[in-house]
Amino acid sequence: MHITDAHQHFIRKEVSARKQRPPEMQRVLVQDHFPGHLRPLLDRAGVQDTVLVQNWPTMGNCHDMLQIAATHEWVAAVVGWVDLTDPQLDCTLDDLQRHHKFAGVRHQWESDADPGRLAQLDMLAGLKELERRGLRFDVLPKPPNWPYVAKLCEALPELPMVIDHIGKPRICDGQFDDWASMMRTWAQNPRMMCKLSGLVTEADHKHWKPADLKRYVDKTIETFGVERVMFGSDWPVCLVAASYQEWFEALTLCIAELGTAERAKVLGENARRFYGVE
């Protein structure tokens, strides 16, 4: 089975140190996390390739990721960052699309002071440019952002989108029903997919069990269908709560009831199709 990790990051210590986080996250993330650290973990889990996703909202980060992808064949696609409100966005995207592994864009919506920021007209104009070009967009919402995701779907009917980290429900608090309701709304958009990633960091970091996550995994697959969900590690952020192998084994346990062909879709085929990975 060809397994593709649809969501991982690389982190440079000196850059990561600039961001304020809770102490437990600082200890994990204010370190270098480079390709040489990740590759042995992929080999152990049997993961062939990855999608590298932005973790810092700068063009420098975007170009660094493309350089890494150019020198590491197993980094199959890059989801970068751009300023969606930039008047020169078309030129920026022209430049980025010269790199054959540039697949799409992510905006760190969860960090915006205004939870509806991404649904405002100037941001939508940038997203429409992605839509026009056939690029993909990673949607990164937290609960305050949830009501606005439907506005993106309405305004951008042809833009391929994917919900990162199943929308970040507060698993540690048992948040479920309102999250499940929102997921049903988002799944009505046939171009919306969802990443089975980030679950362990929303659970109880020290005491989570696969059983705590299974109902979220099951509901995601039930809501979107097995054709529209994809595995992502969220490494190295996952290290706050689990090793790469621990999360991978937990997810494979949660989807063990699926048939072989269905597991193959969740663990790689869907991600490769969505991001255009050959």
C-alpha cells in the first residue's frame, strides 16, 4: 500500500522561537525539525511520501519549503503561504507555479483576531485567484471560525478545499455534537475534503487513548465518505501529545474496520489525487 502523509511541517528553531505558545508546546517546537529527523519515522511507519505544509506566514518560508521539496523526492507536494490581499498576488503565484511541486496555499486562519477574516471580500478575492488557477486551499479553522467556512464554500464553488485537523474540535472537553453538525454542512460542498490530522493535540495530551479519537474518525468518514478524507501526521506538532508512530498506529487502529481498498484511499490515494501527486 502506498501511504502518503498529507500534512507535515519542517521547523527551524530560531524562527519558531519568535512565536508565543503554551510552555509544553514551546519545549517541543522551539527545536530544529528537518527532513533528516522525519525520514526515519516515515520509514518505520511505511510512509512513502508527504505533503509539506506552511508553518510560518512568510514568503521566505514558502521558498524554503520549495527548496526542500526540490532536493527531497519524497516531499511530493508543497502547500505554501501567500498574502491573499496582495495586489501583486497574480505575479507571486506565477512565480510559485514554476515549481512543479507547488500545489496550494494555506492561511493561518486560526490566528486571526477576527474569526470571520477569511470570509471578507479582500481575502475572497485572493481565494478566487487560487480558484481560477486550479490551486488547492487548506482551511485551518478553530471553533470560532466554523460558521464562516460555509461562506467560503458558497463564494468559491470551484475551489478544491480541505479542512485541516478535522476543524480542531476540543476533544479534551468532549466537544462533539456542534462539531458534527458543522462537518455535515461543510461536506455538502463536493469539493471539500477533510484531513484526519491534529486529533492528538486537541485531546488530553498525557492521557489520550485511540478509543478517545475513534468516534471523531468514524464521524469524519461517515460525513465526508471514504473518498474525501486523508491521513496527516501534523508532525512535529503532534509530538506535543504523541510520537509519529503512536499517532499513525492509533489512526490505523481506528480505521481497521475498513476494507483494504478503503484504507488505501484514506492513507494515501485521496491525498495524492487532491494535491495532484503523480
